[in-house]
Amino acid sequence: MTVPVINGTESDRSYNNAVAQALDKTYATVQQTGAGDLDLATARIIILSDQHKGARNGADDFRDTEPFYNAALEYYFDRDYTLIGLGDCEELWEERPGAVIDAYGHTLSLTARFHQAERYQRVWGNHDDEWRSRASIDRHLVPVYQDPKFAVPEALLFRVVDAGEVLGSLFLVHGHQGTLDSDRFSWFSRLVVRYIWRPIQRLTNWRSTTPATSWELRQKHNIALYSWSAVQEKTILIAGHTHRPVFEAKVEVAIIERELAAIQQAPLDEKKDEQIPDLEAELAWAQEQAVQLESGMETPIKPSYFNSGCCVYSDASLTGIEIADGEIRLVRWPNSNGEIAPEVWARASLRSVLAEL
């Protein structure tokens, strides 16, 4: 499928088409499996991606976020939410499955409670594509979830209904599909991460909270995901992978501001010197995009693409997508007062969003 690109080069178009072809294939597969119904009046869902749970060593980006993440799981379980893990739940490019399961037994037990209550679903991403293997699931995840039929598909599809009326669909996928490093040649990337980057992280405690080497590549991928979603009919794409929340196809400036502030306040080191210019450039781009959209300078965009962000920000916070009370919401943990509670950063009527598509 050829997808539209705003101000795109031939290279951009080639990249977008590769992502689109992979998403087309995944979408066709999940359509054959069948869509579940999401009742707009009663649905309560929290979507969290990119925990990258490691082995509690210097290469583990999840350690600092763990208390907030576990608190979020308790909060949502008590309020009858369904938990959806949108890929990269475990960091299996750096670690073996057994090491992660041993390191985060309590967190996994909280997740297992959702499954036992029939309120848990997940998909695999590039960093936990080990779960493409039935044998790996049987060996490592079945004992955790106490279910011999436990499955980890590549994507999920929901048909949104309200009083019997079908409003549209939600297509949930990690979002790495179609990329060279994370999909087609992921075997090579895994070797580099495990045997080169992981030892460096363990020695230096450098964090690695972005899937791309620069914000330009991250935005390039966001554009590719949006371009695919924009030509679908009555379908919202919800992805992770980029580690940046997107709401109604707009990058959230506040998340970048918070991450930049956290790094600026941290003790000075080489990694900080590298991160600050990158985040400042990304912030300037996002702010300019917001100005152009508000002034009508850019082509109007469809609210067809959302991104849950990640659970490994520099300030130990996490973001996710809630679907509840007829709304779709971007939330951050903890709130701006540092309290163990979600803060809603953006919200919209799900019916209205689907009506715009």
C-alpha cells in the first residue's frame, strides 16, 4: 500500500511503505483471528507498553519505575480494568527470560492476577519477540500465569460497539513492524544489544530509554505509523515502540519537557551531555508542530494514531492509554504532585474520535 507523506523524500516514502506493508500483513492476520467486542459503555482498559523489565543490573532501565508501575497495577486491578501489555514487556535482547522472571517475580504476580481474573492480554514486541515461540511460552510464561493455553499474539483487534451500533475498530500492535533493525534483521540487533551494549550499560549504568538513536528517527517512525493509520477506515491504531506518547496523532510536548528537566537536574556525566541537545531539538520540533497545527499551517490530521509512550522515562515516570467512561485518555504516573495516582494529560470521547475517521 502506498501511503501519503507530508514533505517526504523518496527515502521517507520507501520507509513508510515498508512499515505499511508489514502492518497490512499483521492487520490481515488479526482480522482472520477475529475481533473482540469493546462495549463503549462498560469497557475499562489500561494499555501499557515498553517496560523492558531486565535482571536488576546496570543494564536494567525498569528498576526505577517499578514502584510506580506496581502501584498502577494495584490501582487498575482494584477498579476492574483490563490490562493490555503492548509489547517489550520484558527486555529479552539483553537478558534471558529466566533471569527477568526471577528478578521481577512480584511484578509478574501482579500481572498474573489480571490474567486469573480474565482481564489480561498482551502482544509481543521486538525486544520480547521470544514469545513468538510456543516452546518459550510453555517453558517460561505458562508457569507464571498458570495457564497452559496462555498466548502472546502479534496484535489485537477490537470492534467498538455502543448499544449495538458498530462505531469502528481499535488495532493494537507494538509498532516495530516493517523496520530493518527491529523486524527484518532483529536477530542481528539482538546480538549487538546483548553482547556489546548490555556490557557497556552494566559497567556505566547508562540508561537506554529510546528505541532510536535520535529523535529524528523516532519522528520518522511516528510519521510512518500515522501515515498507515490515516488511510484506514474507521480504525484507530494504538502502538508503543517509539517511547513517546502520541494522542490524536500529536506528539505530547509536556512529556519531552519533563524528561529534559529531569536530565538537566541530574548529576553531570557524559551521557547527560549527549541527551540534552537531542531532547532540546525534539522539544523545539514538537513545539513548532503544535504551533503550525493550531494556526492551520499544516494539513489537517486525522486523530487515527495514538501511542502509549513507555514505562522507562528518565524521571522514573510512566505513561499509558486508558479507555474508560466512553473516553480515550493519555495518563501519566505519578501525578504532577508526586502522588501515586494517574494524571490525565489528554482526553477525548472515543465515539467522537471514531466519527472523525
